[in-house]
Amino acid sequence: MKQEFIHSVTLNRALCKGCINCIKRCPTQAIRVRGGKAIIDPARCIDCAECIRICPHHAKTAAADPLSVTERFDYTIALPPPSFLGQFNRLPGPDLVVDGLLALGFDEVFEVGRAAELVSDATRRLITAGGQPLPLISSACPAVVRLIRVRYPDLLPHLLPLAPPVEVAARIAKRDAARRTGLAPEKIGCIFLSPCPAKISYVRSPLGVEHSALDAAVSIKEIYPRMLWAMKQTPSEGKSQIGRAGVRWGESTGESISLRAVDDYLAADGIENVIRVLEDLEDEKLPGLRFVELNACAGGCVGGVLQVENPFIAKAKMKQLRRGLPEARSRLSSRQVPDFMRWDAPPVYAPVMELEGTRAEQMEKYSRLREILARLPGLDCGGCGAPSCEALAEDVVRGRAKPEDCTVLMRRRLEELLQERSRNDDQS
């Protein structure tokens, strides 16, 4: 299983002003400001998009595929997420979104919500069957899975060992399309409409999956204005196959509620809240839980930075859309969870937060780090370009910075020199 990731979060150095807003919000301390510009450490970045959300200069962006990527394939399948439904005003039902995507030129539409209903069914069976370490933590949000991978290795066995709904949808859609059309799988393009950078990165560097059935990810922000035109055209024969459970997955608590028979669950959204929950889980402060749903974006996928609509308004729209729909339209046909829904191999710990070297070398570096930290002011002001004094001390030990980079120490030293000069002038 490959461990190097291709990231979708990118930095435009020309727009970066070195304002240090981003370094304070990054949950893995992946960003530093050096030479007046931000630098993103690819080993630590989890593509959570907090830097995109907080940057006042729009220097961070998400690199998605252009819609023209469809031209590479003989047959194209659009995979819209449940949260996509909350982007449109006065939507009479999910059918119109399917019609719009077909009018844009896609040959087929496979709603990710259909696969989400199957994942809910499979999750419920895994929990009731036993044999899994509880609580199971949802693996649907790639940013959360990567966060656990780099910061909370003890929780890796608790990750739900199922491919996320978008992967399950792509596998089913490509398999069925190949059977119907006779085309080779590589000629069939599964195009995901992504609400966030983390899922764009998943398409390029999947977690728990050796080779993804997804071929590209187009930003919802790009396709949204085209959809407004397409949805006004003559309706096609598209028919939505998503139920209330599938629509519900687009917002926080939706996955948990869709489990129905599983009541002992916890749902949290927003990266800071996710971190608090993971820390409490690691410290075993939340006994009795059977399932934990975590979303890096506030509000769930409706809060993704590549969405168009305000997440609170989008949730209200999705609530209205759920009325009149059946609870679910997709169920597992067998009692066993199909192999194609399972991980190929579980994600493994990536010790990017640890100091390099042998255990003895790590201990020596840690002792040096504590000595350096004791000399720093402890203000965590960010003026040095690191998010905290401890992060600066770590950078010094790694050879990436100097203690003199601390602006507070520099100012204090300058004040001492001025005072010394003043005393010398008085004496003379």
C-alpha cells in the first residue's frame, strides 16, 4: 500500500503575504512561514482545507480536474455527492439534478448517496456481528482518516474497514457500465463532483484502497454554474435512485442516523471538534460508544470549501428534499458484506510528527528540544513563522530554523543592547 500522497491543496506564492493566519489553524502543524511566504509540508498535510478557509488573501486553493477531463473517456459517469442536492434553490426533487448532469453530456449518473445507503447497511452488520474493536470510527472523511494516521495511531484499528461511499459508487458504476457497454474499464470515466480538497486528494491517492475506481474529481464550484443552465433544458429520462438515508449523508449526523438500529453513537464536525473527540477516544474517556462519525468540515460535507451554498441553508434545502422519499432505495442483497466494499489493506501509521532517528537519537533530540523550549518566551505568537514555541524548538532540532528566529527574543536582545548603549553614553 503506497503511503506517499498527492495533495490537492496548493499555495500561490504570489498571493501569499506571510500573514501567519494559516499556521495557527493547521491541525497537523504542516505550515510554516519562511522568507515572508508560507510553506506547506506535504508529509503532514491532510488536505483538511482549513488553510483555504482562513486565508484572507486566497493564496491557498484546491487543484481539481477541469470538466474537460470527460473528453478522455468513451463513456462518462457523473458521481454527485448527497451534499450537491443542497446547492440549488427550489429543487423539486433529486431527479432534476440527474437530468441536469445528463444534459451536460454525462452518459450516466450514479448518485454517491446510493452507495452511502449500502455502506450504512454494511456498517450496521459489522457492528451487530461483533469482532470489531468498538467504537468503530467512520472512514468516509479522508481528512479524518489521514489525521488519525499521522496523529492518533492507537485509533487506527477502530477505523471502519470499508471503502468510503464514493469509492463504492465508482466500483459499482464502472463494473455495471462495462457489462452493459462492453467497453474496457479504462475507457469508462467515473467523475466525482467534489465538495472538498480531501476527496480530490483521495481520488489521486486513495486510503485503504490500492487502485481507486475513480478517474477524476471536478470541483462543485466549477460545475455549479453550468448546472444552472443544464437544469433549465428539456428534462431527460434521468431518474434519481436515492432515499432519505442517502440524502442525509450530506450533513453531519446523517451517517449515524442512517444506521437506525445503532443508538450509541457520537457525531462531531469541524476539525477542532474532531481533534477533541479523537483525543478523548485515545484517552478512553468515551466508554459505551459503538460508532463515531467525524467530519473535518463544519456541518459535514455541506460545509466543504468547494461548495457554493451556505451550509446552514443547504441543510434546510436537503431536509425539504427528504420529504416524500423512501427511507432507502439501496440494500445489500446478501447477509455478508461484499468484498468490493472492504478495504484492500488498512491505512498504517505515518510517523511524520516524530523526530527522526533511532530511539536513542530521538531521546537526545527531545532533550535538546526541551532545552531550547525553556529559553523561548512561551507566547506562541507565531512571529517566527512557526505555530508555537514548541514547534519552533522542533524546527531548530530538525535543522530547519534557529532560536534567533524568535522575534520576541530578538526584540528583547535589541532592547538590552540599547539599554547597554544608553548606560555607556551616560557614563561617558
